[in-house]
Amino acid sequence: MTQLLASGKAKIKSSAVAIRFSKFLFVFDLRQGAILIAVQNIAISGCTLIMLLVGIAHALETMNMLNADMEDNAEREGTFLINDDDLTLLHDGHLEITNNQKKFRVAYHLAIMMVFFLYSSLVGTTIYLIFCIGLFYGAAKKKKEYILPWIMYAIFSVFMLIGALLVGENSETLTRICGGHNLYRFGCSVLVMGHVYCIITVASYVYELNQMDANRKRSESMLQSNIDISDKHVLITKNIKIPYNDYSASAAEAHHV
């Protein structure tokens, strides 16, 4: 049983070593690679925040314009807008709804969903930007406690990215822009693999920091043990006393010779 456990630990250790890097892009060391990854993600997150803010402003303006069009259409047709409170009356058959009102209502709900999605993306991107700044600071100052939140959030974002890409594959417009389903899948694979590569690089740098801390602690403990041994040696030497008669006799014999 112990041999099986030992072999299992050895396999886990060997697999962990297999996915650990020593260089970033075969040129930079792990610290430089972590800093480059942080700078790249900060730039991407900043641009994404700007686009999301612009998108939110545009979506809110679209909602206001849509609401104004719904009111104008209701005035032209001599009808009234149907609110959520009037849906019970609509189902009971007391109110009638026109085709234009149905279309406007569907468009308005889609606009609300888009605004909610943009606000959620804004919050997630802001959190990711904060973690990227922490990654840059931790890599520059060699403090792993600032790097670990980015790794956890990045692992979570991989699954979110895969889900978003799978949903986007069903969009004919998106796949047409990317040049077809095959090119879309190839681009998605490259994007996911690049993100995973960055995560493994940063995790390898954290492992390197752990090894450096362990070596430093080992050196400090060895130095402290050497100091304790030297102190004990000095203490023992001070406690040794040579008898006076024996010392005088040995000195007289040496003088006589």
C-alpha cells in the first residue's frame, strides 16, 4: 500500500514538473514573462472597459429612442403602451395589442438584456483589471500573494471563455465574419491555448518563488544552527580551567630543558 502511495505521489510530482515552464516564449525568464503578461492583460482590460462604457452609453441611448418611438407609435395608432402591470389584463382578453407594440416590446426587452449583459461584463472586466494590476505588482516585487488571485480568476475565465465561444459558434453572423466555422474554431483554440499558456507561466513563477522562499529558510536555519554550535563551542572553551600547579610544573620543565 505504501509503495502504491509513493508511486502515485511520484507520478503526480512528475506530471506537475511536466507542465511547469522555465522560460516564457523560450526567451524571457518567468519573472519577465509574468510582467509581460500583466502588461498585456492590463492593456486589453483597459480597452475592453472603454468599449463597454461606450456600448452602455449607446445601449441606454437606444432604449430612450425606442421608448420615444413606442410612445409616438401609440399616439399615431390611437392606442396606449402596455406595461408589465397590464399583462394580466392582456391575458384575460380585456386589452388588445397590435403587431407594432409586440415588436417594440420585444426590442425593448432585448435592449434591457443587452444593458444588463454590458453592466455585468463591466463589473467582471473591472475585477480582472484589478487582479492584473496585482499580478504586475506581485511579479515586480516578487510577492506571490498578489499573484494568486489572478491565477484563480484566470482559471475561472477560461471556462467562461470556452462557454462564450461555444455560444458564438451558433451565430451565423460571427462565423461569417471569422471566415467560416473552421477558421472560427481554429481561432478559438489558439485563444484558449494562449490563455492557458499564460496561466501555466504565471503558476510556474509562483512555484519558483516558493522554491526561493524554501531555500532562503533552509539557509537561515543552517546559519542559525552554525551560530548555535559556535556559541556552544565558545561556552565550553570558557568553562575549561587548567590547574595552576600542573601549569607551573610544565612551564618549569620547559624552562629547564
